[in-house]
Amino acid sequence: MISMLFVGCNNQDEPSTNDTTFTITVKSQGGLPIKDVMVKVFKDVEKQSLHWAKETDRDGVVSFKGDSQNSYFAILEKLPNGYDAEETYEINNENIEIILNAKLGDSPN
């Protein structure tokens, strides 16, 4: 007689049930999309834990996957001449629109 015992173990990394697509749109004060801005997203306000980084597309948009229960913080790099950004942007919902301010005395491209 052969006896078999099957023991199931589910140790697979399952996707989080809170996976969300976050979308960040970067625009000028006049509403024009700004492409090629480097957006870096961190899991902490101290910017020690990089979660994701990518440049905006021609529509000024980038998207990343994250856990809807987590907080994220973004910084912008490679801004076009004539624009200023805040030091940090808090990502507190799925769709964020960032409006870049024109620097006084400089004309944006």
C-alpha cells in the first residue's frame, strides 16, 4: 500500500491587493505639458528610499505602481530653463498635477 501526503504551502510573493497606478502630470502655469522632466518618487520624506524614477513623456505624464496605503514623495529634476519647482511634492492621491512656476526675470522655453 502506498500512502501519499500532500502538504500545501503558499509562500509565493503575491501582488499587494492595494496596488495602485499613480499618475503625475507636470505642466506650465499656462497649462502646457512639460516633457523630459525627471520625476523621482521616494517612500520617505527624507528621500532616502528611492521607489521609482522616470522622465515625463511628451504629454508631461509619468505613471508608477505603488501601494495605496503608503505615502510617497516626489522631487523634480532636469527642469527646463526658466522654471522653478518646490523641493518636495507629496503624492497623496492617484492623480497629481504639478504646475511649475516661471522664474522671475527668466523666460521659459
